[in-house]
Amino acid sequence: MSTVNCQLSIVVPLFNERESLPELLVQLSAAMGEKELHALFQEPFAYEIIMVDDGSTDDSCSLIGGMIPSRPDLRLISFQRNFGKTAALSAGFMAATGDYVCTIDADLQDDPFAIKEMIKKLQEGYDLVSGWKQQRKDPLSKTIPSKLFNGVTRLFSGIAIHDFNCGLKVYRQEVTRRLELHGDMHRYIPVLAHWMGFRIAELPVNHHARKFGSTKYGTSRFFSGLLDFLSVLFITRYLRRPMHFFGMAGLASFVFGFLISLYLTLDKILLQRPVSNRPILFLGILLLILGVQLFSTGLLGEMLSTSSSRGSTFTVRETLNLTPGQAKQFNTTDKF
Ligand code: UDP
Ligand code: MG
């Protein structure tokens, strides 16, 4: 298998999904055997399934381990402990060798037979096709907050998709190679990819109720989700220019503080009115100090962003007529 070019890597993050795994593998194999899927590729179709065991405490890991000798298409990455879905996806992306990379949840809620349609869509000229759980089969306690999350993310990101956090997505490998995920940022992958200039599409997919086990995300996810949202907002807007954020706020604060102090000083000198017993004095001092602090934070941010920058401030789609040496500089499949 390793000598054949792998067209599709399927990354499956899993945490205590023992009951679902046998059926998932049957479904995936059936979906990978479909002629319509093979017809989308010029070369003979080859795929791999990368299971990322996110520190399961049931026997998910040994179950997969036991299947591997008879399944050359199966790979396993097993974490020391539970690091979260984002980390599991990152590990899968690092290992993926396919030209296309697909992610799917292990809990049988996503439909692997939709993968071929998503690849078809990708081949229309997109870099990332995200599933849309149009008829979501989850309890209201999940669907209502999720509508809110999607609405807010759509509003702030300007990306016109309905379902940012669908487990089923298909990417070109360039995208998965370049995504840098941390925290719980898998929910914002379309936002990060969009920011990097990748073209994103959405396709309605079937969704099923959870058959076995239980959801790994309780209500706490909405708080951590909010903080991650702020990080994503900051990263996509100000990562390369922190001064624009901190500098502006610092400048505004300093100017207000300065005006207040100036007013009080003139008041004291010209009208001989006492200053020390006036609350506005403290506001003035506070704003001045805050302004300087924000400004210095912006400067520090600039220094950090300059020194840690690896030059990857842009994403190249293609190059024409460059010498091989020149083209290597812009190889979109390489991180640079
Ligand atoms: N998952 C994981 N690590 C975690 C939590 C979840 O790998 O810490 C996997 C989980 O096994 C499943 C997928 O991520 O394959 C989606 O999780 P879940 O079904 O619990 O999320 P929901 O569908 O309820 O949003
Ligand atoms: Mg699920």
C-alpha cells in the first residue's frame, strides 16, 4: 500500500467509542469500496484510515490494535491521555499522506457515504468542504446553543456556512498541513482556513442520533468555546499586527487620561481650585497608566510576532514558470 499514491486519508478522532468502532469500520470500508468514489480519481484508488485514540479508558485502543494485522488500510495513533478532539485531529493531520484528508467522528453520527459527494464538491475548485447537519439528530440542549454558536461565528467571520463544527469535513492536504490548531479550535477550522485564503464550501449531509456511548462535550464547552472564539477572532485579525489592537486601545486610553489631567492642571493653576479631592483625578491617572501598559503590550506583541514569524504570512495557490528552485520556496504542501 505504501508504494501506491494514497488519495484519501480518513482521520477519526475517538475517545471511548468502543461500541461504535466495529460498525464504523464496516461502514467506512463499504463507503471506500464504492465505484462512484473510485471514478473521481485518475489513478487506482488507495486510502488509509488513521484512528487517533485520544486517551480512551475503555478498550477502544486494543480493539483497533487487534484489527491492524488483518487491515493494512488501518493506522493507529494512541495518546498518553485525553488531550481533546483538536489535538487528535492535529495528530491525524500530521500523519495523513493522502492528497485529500477527510475527518469523521467515530460515534456513527456522520455518514461516510457522503464522503464521495464532498470530494466531488472539492474537485469543483474548493480547498475545504464542510458537512452541514441540516437535520441534526441531537437533543435540544445541543442544537439550540449550536445555532447560537453558528450564528455568531457566521456574523463575525463573514463566512456564509451554517454548520462550522460538523465532524465530517474533506480537505485538500495543503489545508491540513497548514492549519495550526490548539485549544478547542477544531470548531473554528473553517474560520482559520478562510483566513488563510482557502476556498470553503458546505454540503448538507445526513446525521444520525448517537447510538452508543454518550457525548463527550457537556455545557462547559460553551464557555471554553467562547474563549476560543475570542482567540480565533484575535488570531485572524491581529496576530500579525498586535499593535493595531493594543496600540489603538492604549492610545485612546492615554489621550483621555491626558485630557483629564490637563483639565485638572489648568483648573488648579488658573482657577486655584483644589484637585486632590476630586474622583476624576484618579480616573485620569488610571487611564494614563492603562494607556502606557496597553501600548507596551502591543509593542511586546509586535516583537514576539516578528521574532516568531516564519514568513508564512501568505498562502500560495499555484506558481507558473518558476524554476524548480524558485517553486520550492512556495511549495504549498510544505510548511515554510
Ligand atoms: N472526541 C475525542 N476527544 C475528546 C472528545 C471527543 O477524540 O476529548 C471524539 C469523539 O470520540 C467523537 C468526536 O470527537 O468521535 C465527537 O465527539 P462527540 O460525539 O462527543 O461530540 P458531539 O457529536 O456530541 O458534538
Ligand atoms: Mg457526536
